[in-house]
Amino acid sequence: MTRNGEYLVEGSGPVWGDLWPLPGARACAVGSRGVAIALAAKSFVRRNGEIRVVHVPTGEVLYRKGGTQPLAS
């Protein structure tokens, strides 16, 4: 995990998705609020898990999404 961004996208377990830059990682730091929220919205964690976007300087949770699995094709 990198810590050079102002926003942290973090999952309760490993996160995956087409936009997720660190396969298998639980967190990714980014510099833009919009990018962080889009990344979280388009990513997945296991059922009953959670993905959050945290504003690092304040600790405020800006976005929260419950764990979902992508549909099998």
C-alpha cells in the first residue's frame, strides 16, 4: 500500500476490480476525492465486507459500500 495520497480507498479484505491498481491489496492511496470514490464504487470485496474512502488528514469516511460480488458471465 502506498501512503502518498490524501484519500485512502480501503477494504475489509482484498479488493479487486477492473480499475483496482493493486491486485490483492486491501488499500490504495490517491490524491483526488473523485478518483477515490469512483475507484471504490467500481471495485469489489467479498460478501459481508466493505469498501471505504477515508480523507486521511481528518479521518472522515466519505464513501462506504457493502461487499458485493460481480455477476458471473
